[in-house]
Amino acid sequence: LFFYSECDCLEEVLTIASVLSAGQVWAVPDAKNSKDMALFNIARAALSHPFGDFHTYLYIYSNFESDGRRREWCERNFIHYNVLRRAEHIRYIRHYV
């Protein structure tokens, strides 16, 4: 049986599980709007981690926290603000239950 405390990664596992439970992170614009799609692709490339989705979710959540959990950060980076707030709530509940 694997215990997350052995690798000191419980916080990261909680974050990943919470983001996955909260819903679709990316706010994909309408494909017909080429300007928004170009900006979306730039934001997604900047926030994507080369090790895959789990690391990307950690990176997004960490940046969201670092920026003060602001809606503007999410809008600028094509991230669903309500999904990250829901993930924050789920994470808090899982951590303290």
C-alpha cells in the first residue's frame, strides 16, 4: 500500500484530485474567432507543463493562488474561474475531513 506521506506529495495529490473533480479548466473560445483562438493557444502553451495534464493542473492552480485567486487572471489565461474556485473548495473539504 502506497502512502502519499512517504513521498511528501499529499498537497499535490489533493490539488490534482480537486481540479479533476471541479470540471473543465480551459475556457476554449469559439473557433470562429481567430484572434481569441490565437490568444488561447498562447495562454495554453504558456501554462501547459511538458510532463502532462496533472503537472499542468498543479501549475495552473499554483499560478492562480500566486496571483491572488483573481478572476482577471483566469480570463486573461482562458481558465474557468468558477472551476478553480470549486477546486479550491473541494480541496479544502478533502484536506480537513
